[in-house]
Amino acid sequence: MTYVELHAHSAYSFLDGASQPEELAARAAELGYEALALTDHDGVYGSLEFAHAAKHLGVRPITGAEVTLADGSHVTLLVESARGYANLCRLLTAAHAHTRDTTSREPQPPRLDQALLEEQNEGLVCLSGCARDGLAVRDPNAAARLARAFGRDRFYVELQRPYERGDVRRNARLRDLAASLGVRTVATGDVHAHDRSRVGLQDVLVAVRCRTSLEGCERERRGNHESVLPPPEELLERFADCPEAVHETTQLAQRLEFDLTEELGYRYPDFSDGAEPASVQLRRVCEGAFAERYDDLNGHKRRVRRRLEEELALIDDLGLAGFFLLHWEVLELAREVALEVRGPGSMRHVLPPGRGRGSSVGSLVCYLTGLSHVDPVENNLSLGRFLNRELASVPDIDLDFPRDIREKLIVRVVERYGREHAALVASFSTYRSRGAIRDVGKALGLPYADLERLARLTDGWNAQRVADEIAALPDAATKLRSPRWRAFGALCAEIAGLPRHISQHPGGMVISSRPLVELVPVQPAAMEGRQMCQWDKDSCADAGFLKIDLLGLGMLSAVEECVDLVARNRGERIDLSRIPLDDPDVFAEIQRADTVGCFQIESRAQMQVILRTRPETIDDITVQVALVRPGPIQGKAVHPYVERRQLLRDDPEYRAPAGHPLLEEPLRETLGVVVFQDQVLDVAVHLAGFSVGEAEGLRRAMSRKRSHAALEAWRERFVAGALEKGVEEAKAHELYDKLVAFSGFGFPKSHAAAFGLLAYQSAWLRHHYAPEFLAALLNAQPMGFYPPATLVRDGQKRGVETRPPDVNLSDAGCTIEEDIGVGSTEPAGSGGAGFAGAAAGRAVRVGLKYVTGLGKDDAEAVAAKRPYSSVRELAQKTGLSEDELRALAESGACDCFGLRRRELLWQLGLVPRPVSVPGWRAGSVVGKAGASALRPLRRRRSRRLRSRPAPSSLRR
């Protein structure tokens, strides 16, 4: 091998690299590279993804990063050992530490103090930087200091030949610098794309980064095809004057033996340092809950005991007792936070601090430790999707919390384990249709109006379809005569799915006993006080990190507040774990799709299907929640299920077909179609002879959709296994296609069961406590499918009066008032039989925070200082601005003062202000009272006050 590329960028060099890490790895294998280094800008965002892909393709991955120093110059750092990787992570963490110190929405560019690099470089090899911004190019003296710190064996002067003006002269100076420092030179290609076809896209990305067009960033663009991964032999021609720099790459690559996929050394807190083994501690927690929840001697208790022993034995064999204890400890932290947030005496204390969702709901241990609220034995939930003996990675436990609890819990977890040991997981915003249209179109200089029109017409998801959407425009023929419009469609397809920037995961956290900042770089998140690691959930899973998902769920906030409002206004204590799950009135409302505001079953699509499926039990709601999802829709399961359910109603003896006899048992409960994600595993096991571990690997490959080739590799194994069981080849391919269409977008049954229970509870509260539920929904906004106005109209149809904001009656949020009086939209009880909310004489008073132009803090201040006798007193006691007072008056919140709104606005102009006016003496009348004391409010009326009847011609 004559050459190894030691300086390559993927798309995780945001808005600079134009190829996915897998594409670089595949191209390197095709060109015959033995090894390849990925050195993205100031991060290792895609390094683990690249390492796994490269190893699979027979290319040895080298980990590194191009780091920006404090003066803006670059150096390339390559990892030689595990200690070097830990140092690289700490250095990158330090480089990002101050990127969020300003109030700007945009982060500051990362910068690393060279002095820190000189101190903390053990196990790293340093290259002197790229041709444009390399440290040796911009500051040879600083490069000399760095060479002394690293030593002659670990510092190399980097030579590049991008065929730009001055290449020969620059490389001559760099060779002279290397000679004077007594170090060697090494040739690199500064790769930004895996293939020449991506060069145009790379130029576009540079234009997007510079926020201009291609013409406006001519100097920043590379301008030729030399930043593409080259064939190894081509580098000898490019560096014919110094072939030793090319050969040195292979010598250096042999030293860089660190394997990111094997040598991380991660270990989550496993409670092994306690007086008792973790398995003993976990059993004690479970036994205590078991005695409390199953105190009757019956058959169910015996089934639960057998399941508990099986699960504890499996957990012990897998060494996961500490994993469950860690989640239990986080839940105990959540209980402390919930106590603080809810306050003493709140009825919300009867509710758990959070609820589990996802496949973990199928675990009895999760149920007994409080991580789930659904009994998996009673609901016949499978454990295999969550835990099995062939488990390849740490399982996921998703926990939903009310928003106010979650916000404080994330901070508390970081405080509990330390900022060096806990961080949020990253997510990467990728290009979809609208973003691609706007960014690529601007870079190509296309008309803004045309781009916005196309962005509004697109489906918003798949940027690869933009070219087809252009072809469907009325003026498509004209547009497609333009080379720019043709290039636009092609570039949108290329940019589809590329990461644009990093952001934080909604609630995923990783915790490590070893300092996390030695395993993956950590950087500040946009939200103050939060930090995130540089890997997304897939890379964290590949690394074996324990990820705890602390997710905020608006409906949980609404349900908790509804329970609290009922307790405060009616004196009734509601324990949602004990409400009847077969209330006929609640199911009657659900069956007629009267579900506006109900969790998961309120969308138009759900309503249309509900009218045909007519759920009768909580199990039916579980299926309903999972049925109207992209997976079952794409897998063509919805219509067969609906039709077969009708046939089953007509004939209780009906047996639904399953596509093949081997699938009758695993698909019996869903009438022969795949509805739950667990059934993907069941089909693979029953039809193709997969082991549970193999089936989970298939599901993970489908859900990630890393590459078409990976999915096709699983197809071969699936079809071969099916053939061995006597399935026809065509049928095996047909079933595999359905699984591929389904798997990435479906709910596991345990997840659907958790959501289905919450859906029923929300429907139950909506039916029996309609005013309180409506007030809680409004206070939990934004959430759900409908705006507040729609929720209010739905409440009015059901006999719930909604009253406007009032400065003397309203709190900041919506509240409940007694005694429905004059002004009710509909008479009490008009909501239909069984409706208790209106008959109880309660109405919803809209909170002041709903007044447009008034913030939440100001709304709370107005509510705290009431009552007010006049608009003058309101202005003087609250200190609100003129615009905020105007907003209150125009909204009707000041109607209680008995004046017309026009008169209120006039009086606001006469209210003295405690602000002096520049240019007037402090002792003058104006200086004391303010300019507003002498001049009335200008007669600017609202659009509503100014309106006049339109001329008849215009009305027509």
C-alpha cells in the first residue's frame, strides 16, 4: 500500500463535508485502502458510525479530528492509543466549552487554547494543518512550539496539493519548516467528498454555511475536484517532488492502532461497590413491591411469581441488575423533584412521578420498580423485545414525565452524577424537503418567491422527490429549460438526509462511572445549564452506553392538573389506577369518535378508523393506538384489520387469515396483520427460524435504515430460513417487503398498551370532569392536534362555558369558576346524556397568559396584585408597558371596569408614568409625571375598531 488518507471530512463537518461516513468507508474499500482516517471539524460526531462501517468493509478506521485553535488556525489530531482518545475528547470538550457564553441563538465557533493542547497530548499525533488555515501556514512559530510539545515522533508537517495558486511555494516553505524543526512531512488530501459527483454539492454546502450564493463565496469554495478521496496511486503523481511524504502516511497509519469499536472502556454505574451484590438489592426492591401489589393468594399471583423469578434469573445472567437499579434510583430522584414541584397537600401526589413507555413496559421488574404502570402479566405483554439472552446492547427504558417535573429532573440527574459523568444525547437535524429547497435554492440564486411557493407545495419530508415536485408545477417546462433548475432538483436529492447541525435529544441521557468526557466530547446545549455529548442515540447504543430517556409528555401534565383541579374544586380524590376500565359511557363517546383532546385517538385519521373499528375494551384501544401509524399503513395492515374486525362482529366464530399457517398464532390477536413492532420479531422467529437475537438485529437494521445493502443482506437470511420451513420463495419475499415497510414506524405492544391506558384515562376525565379537563388541556398547550380555539368550541358543544380573561378574576392560567350564569353559550346539560361537567355548574375562566402580547411572567404579576378598581390603578400597580396594557384592554380583560374598550384605551393615555423624558428639567411637570401625563394616547385604534362596512361593489 503506497498511501493512506489521514485527513478526510464527512457530512459531520457540518455544511462542509458532502458524504456520509459509510460512503467514505465504502469508497475507500473500493479503491483498495487498507486504512482511512476520519477527521471532522472539532468533533467525533460520526466517528463511531464510520468505524463500524469501515471494519465491516475491511478498512481499518483511524479516529481523529481537525481542531480549531484560538487564533482560528487548524491542526489535525490523530489517535494513537486509548489514552490519546481520552485526551482528544477532553480537548474537544474544552474547545466547545464557551460556545454558548453569549445570548446569541447561534453558537460561537469552537476554539482550543494551544497551551492546553501542549499540556494534554499524550497518545495523540499532530499534523500541522490544512493548506488554507493550517497552523504551520498561518503561524510557523506557534507550530514550532507545538512540535516541541509533541516531540519529533508525534508531530508532522502536513503537505497538501489542492492545485491552487501558490501550492508549490507553500509546500516548499513547509518542507523547510519541517527540516528546521527536525520532523517529517506527511501528504494528505483534505478530502471533503467520497466521489467527484459530490463536488457540486460540496460547493453548495459552503454557500449555505456562508449564507450567500455560489457567486458570493467564490473565495471560500474549493473550485476544483481535488478534495475528493483519490486512488492511492494518484498521490504519488500529485506529490512527485516529495514521494517520501506519501510513503510516510502508511508508516504513520501502522502506529495508529486505536480501535474505537473495542477500546472505549465504558461502564455505567452498576452498584457493584455496595455492601450487597446488585442482584440482591434489585430482588429486595422487587419483593417489597410484589408483597404490596399482589397480597391475595390466587392464580394470577402464582403466574406473576413465576414470571418474576424468570426475569430476575435472566437479568442476573445478563449482568443487568445495576442497569435496573440505576433507573430505579433516577425514579427516586423524580419522586423528590415531584414533591418539590407539586407542593405539599397536592392531589397530584397520588400519581406516580412518571410513566414508562416502549418495550420496557413488557417487563415485570420494570412494573415492580415503578418504571412502568402496566401489569405485563395481566396484559399478556412480551418480554423478548426488551430482554433476551442474545441481547447485543443495553436495552432502552423510556420514561415519560410531566413537563414541569422533567425540566428539573434533568438538572437533578446531572447534579447527582456530576457534569463529567452525565450528559444529554445529541440528535442531528437532517435535510428534508423544505430545508433543502430553501438552502439549495438560495445557493443557486433562484428566485425567492418561486422557492417559497415550492416549499409550501412539497410534502415536507423526502428531499429526493423535489425534482418530481418541480416537474408537476404548471410552469415546469419553462423551469426545466434552465440548467440551474435542473441542477437544483439533483442537488436536493443529494443533500437529502445529510446532517445540517447538532441539537439535543428531547430527553435521552447517558451516565457513566468513568468520566464521560473521556469517552465522547461534551458540549453546551442551546438551553442554559444543559450539555450534550457528540453522539446520537444510535452511536450511543453502538458504544454500549446506558441511555436513560427522560421524556416530557404534555398529556401527563394535563392529566395531573385535571386531577388537582377536581380535588380543589370538588373535593374528590381521583386515583387513576383504580378507575373502571370498562365505563360504557366513555366507550360510547370513543366509538362515535367524540375524542377531541383525548391522547393519541384525537386525530382525523384516528377518528375515521375508530368509526369503523368501534373499540369496546382497553385492549382494543391498545390496538387502535398502534394501528394508525406509518408502519401499519405502509405495511398495508389498516384496511384488512378494519374489514376483519367487522367480520368478527358479524360472526364471533370468524377466524382471520394470516397469510401463512405459520403466522396464525403470532398474528392471532391482530387478526392476521402486523400491527405491533414485536410481531416483526415473531414473524422472523416463526416463519424464518430466526433466534430472538437475530430477530432483534433485523428490527434494529430496519428501524435505522442505514443502507439498502444492509437490509438486503437480512433479506437473504430471512428467505433462506423461510424456504427451510417450506414457505414459497415468492411468499417469503412478499412478507419480508411488508416487514421492511412496517418496522421503523411502529409501536411495540407494550408501548401501545402504555399509551392506550393514558388515552382511556384522558377520555374518562374528559367525560366525567369536562370543565377541569378542558382547563388542564388549555394550560398544557402547546400539545395535541388542535389549537385552543378548537378545544373551547368542543367544550361549548358539550355544555362547558368558557369565560373570557378578566384582570380581577383570572389567574395566569385557566381556572374553574362555580355557578354558570348569564352568558353561557349553551344551556347546562346540553352536552348529552351522562355529561356531568355542565350540570355541576362550573365554567372555565381563560387565563391572562392567553392574552396576545402579555407574557407569562406579566400575567402572573397582574393576577398577584389584583383587585383593581380602574385601568389607572391597573397601570400603576403592575408597571406594564403601554403595549401590554393596550393588549389587556383590547382583549376584554378590562371590561370589568364598566367602560367601553375605546374609553379604556383613551384613559390609558392619561395615566401618569414614572419615567422622565430626556430634555426636560427634573422638577418640571413632565419630568415628574412623564410625557404621558400631558399627552393623551394617540388615537390608534385596533383593526376591529377601525373597520367600516365595505362598499357594495367590494362585498360582491
